[in-house]
Amino acid sequence: MLYSEKVMDHFMNPRNVGKIEDADGVGEVGNAKCGDIMKIYLKIDNDVITDVKFNTFGCGSAIATSSMACEMIKGKPLSEAMELTNQAVVEALDGLPPQKIHCSVLAEEAVKAAVKDYYDKNGIEYDSTLFREGSHCDHCSNAEN
Ligand code: FES
């Protein structure tokens, strides 16, 4: 089977789908190559993520990783959310096929973009090197189409 049970489960029954109207941080990232878009909304209280929702217009792997990423950062301090890597999300899903690993990069980037949005809106200083600009996925940046 190409996809793990967990991937199929999060794809068929994604957790935390939706929008938070009064979100404290919103992150939107897109994959220029495939055109998929992921948007993550965070509710933050005292540096802790109290709620998170996402909307992903993309492939099944992008939806499964968004769902899992939201589960992994819910109730966690921002510092922990910033340490979330796409590899950790892929591991939590019991793996993705090699050609779909790049889809998980969207989830990591969207979470970071939402945290950055929160910092920017509130004038909170941060180490900008923590936020990598653009796609840092070799597969995507090297892909021909
Ligand atoms: Fe675009 Fe999966 S193919 S995110």
C-alpha cells in the first residue's frame, strides 16, 4: 500500500479543518510548482496555541500533513510549534512516499508563517533566521513542473 493507514485516516477524516475568524496568527503558503495552497489559523494565549484550524487546497498528502501538524501543535507553546519539522510530521504519519515528501513541507511552512504573522502583528521581536523564506524543499525548487 502506497499510503500508511494514518495518512489515509487524516486524509479521509482531517482534524481541525476550518477557519478561525478572530485568529491571532494566520499563515498562508503555496507551492509554486504544484499550485497547492495551505492556510493555518492560530489562536494564541500567553504564548500557547489554544486552537488551530486549517484549510488546504491541495493533494491528499498535503491535507493529511496539515491535519497531523495541527494536532501536533495544539495546546503547545509557540517555541515548540517553531521546532516542528516536516520530517516530524511525516514520522507521525508513519511515512509518506518519497515523491510526496515535498507536500509535508507546506505544513511546516504554514505553521511558521502563522507564528510569524502573530509576532509581526504584536510587535514581538524574533530571530528572523528561524523563518526560512520560500520553498526550502529541494524537490520542489528543482522540479521542472
Ligand atoms: Fe502539491 Fe502535494 S502535490 S502539495
